Amino acid sequence: MVDMKFSKMAARLRRSEIRELLKLTRQPGTISFGGGLPDPVVFPKEAVEAASLRAIRERGDQALQYSPTEGEPFLKEEIAAYMQRTGDPARPEDILVVSSSQQALDLLARIFIDPGDPIIVERPTYVGTIQAFRAMDADFQGVDMDDEGIIPEQLEAKIAELVGAGRPPKFIYVIPDFQNPSGINLTLERRKQVLAIASKYNLPVIEDSPYRELRFTGELIPSLYSLDTEGRVILMKTLSKIFTPGFRIGWVVAPPAVIDKLVMAKQGADLCTSAYVSMITAFLFQDRKIEEQVVKCRDLYKRKNKVMLDVLEREMPKVHGLSWSKPDGGMFLWVRLPKYMDALELLHEAITEKVAYVIGKGFYADGSGGNELRLNYSYPTEEQIVIGIQRLARLITKRIKNGSSDHTDTGQSRPSVEEESSLRTAKG
């Protein structure tokens, strides 16, 4: 056998623990709360079919050709117009089209992170971000969240500590809107505080915003990007959650120097994003089909969110240490089990009962979160949500009864004030 001499970066690569575990959930009859999947019921098949015909008939020569690395000009113009309508004005030249936001994470890691560089992330944070940044050997510096999002005092203390040690972080990475995995929404006041801290220490802010449009009630909170007056926010957007993940279309909005570096990194990765899909997407933006889809997704997920929260409240045992977030948008909520319970051990039992979820450890770069888990409500049907939560509640009740004699009097199952606050209510 050939002795393959893999790079140091290859040695740092890890399979997604979440995706590996989800393979176990494919047995017939299993109700999965695991993936971050949109509901196919709302996929706009007729609109996509019509836009596909237009792409071939009206712009076929361009649609079937290579595309500029920066993205098809037609698509960038329509993205800019869409952003203007949603309160995030941008010029086409500020935009780089990417193969969904996961490629944006990879490219941003390549242009910013040297091995050992500290970076600031929320605790917990998106598992795909951990994968992309870990490949470049980032030093993850986590900052806790409460029910209003990342805690500014802890954020500034962490940055000051790193600066004092001669290791300033390269950037702050946040998911301010209905965060994956917690569902928590960063308040307007906190957004302003994050920007003020970033300005004080002259740091870039990477704003990952897949879910912002999926707000169930009230007005959208201004994005960090729209509040930024200094050109330090790099905004990531994607159609995967608000339209369809099959397109693999996303975009980055950033200052010219950042776009320039990203373009060079993208040229080495894939040359360009699909021109054909880009043309289809541009027509869908132009005809306001994206906005129509957002409304359908938002209304459906609002109903499913309420079903899941209602059945959790009704079926879960009332014990100290068991709590969950109450998001007002997005696709996920976050559950914290009593500290003596292990979400991975419970998952293996859950799979035998044909219900599945994602364990919390995958969302922590330091491997913590053993008693935490994420539930997705966008993909399963309302009936499946009820049945699946009932199954999960029975397993948790059984575990709590088995563990209560060992833990009730010791206080191990009681959450801290911060834990109770952050997981009982996710204010929007």
C-alpha cells in the first residue's frame, strides 16, 4: 500500500460527529429532530421550473458558460436589490457569490487564520464553523451567551485578556439571529455593544445570518452589518434556509480588500459558482419569488415551533436542570438536561425508540456540552413533532427517575442562574 504523506491540515480534519451520528437515524419510522433541513412541502418547484426555462431561453449562452469568480453580475444586482428591500443596503461590487455560506466560512478561514490564531466564537456555536476554522488550526476562544445573546462583559474581558497576553484575536464570529444551535436572538442593545467592543479593539466582525428573515413576530432587528459605520462587519448570507438548500447559493458582503482576498481564495477552490443556478436565482429574486418563499417558510415554522414548545411544556418532567430555549424564529431550539445526564448515552436509547436529535458536544470547540442537545422543528411534520417529543420525554423521565436517588440531594441537577435564564427564554 502506498504511504500517503498527508498534510498537517489533513491531520486536523475531523468527520462531523453530528453527521456520523445522524446515519444511525435512517431506520424506517425514526422521527429525526437532527438535521437543519427545510420542509420540502414548501419547496417552490413551479417557480424554479419557470425560472429555469427563462435562464435557458433568455440567457442560455451565459448560463451554460463559466462565470466570473465574483459571481454573475445579473445575480449580484438582484441580490443587492433584495438586500435594499430587507434593510441591508449593499452595492453589487461589495458582494461575492459563494456555494452557500459553508464555502464562505472556508474561504474566510483561509484568508484570516494562521495556525494558532485566537478567534472569538459564541458558546455554543455552529458546528460547520468549528470544522472550517479548525482546519486552519484556529484557537477557539468561546464566550458564553444568555437569553439576550453573547454577553458583552465576557466578550470584552476575553478580548482584553488575549490582547494583554500579546495574542489579539483575528475576529469575532457571531450568529445574531435565531442562533444555530440555541435559537437565541441577539438584542439590539447587545448588537450595538458588540460593535462598540469590536471598534475599541479594532477587530473585524463576521456576521453569519442564515435565519434572520425567519422571524415569527415583530420587526426584524437591524443587522450588525446595517449598524456598522466603520466597515468592519463581514456579512454572510445563504438561500439554504429561506429558499432551498439544493441551489447551494450564498453570498458574502465585505469591504473591497476582503472581497479581493476572498476572490483569490475562491479561484483556487472552485473557479466560480454555477452560472446556470446563478441565473435561475437571479430571475427568482427579480420576480420576488424569494420573498414569497420566506413568508411560506416563516408561517409554517412558526406553527411547528409552537407545537414543539407546547408538547415540551406538557410532556417533559418538571425537574431542576431540565430547560429549553423558546426561540421566536429560525429552525432550532436548545435543550439542557440535568448535569448528571449524558446526551450521547441518551441518544443511543432514543434511536432504539425511533427518535433522534443532535448532541450538544458538537457545538463546542472544547468538547463540553455533554448534557445538552439541539432539536429541529422545521423538517418533521406537526404530528411527528408531538410523537417524537413524547418518546423523548418518556426516556428523559426514566433517566431522571433512575438518577434521582443519586443526585437530587447533591444539587448536581440544579442549573446555575445563568443557565436557567439562557435556556428558559430566548428573547427576540
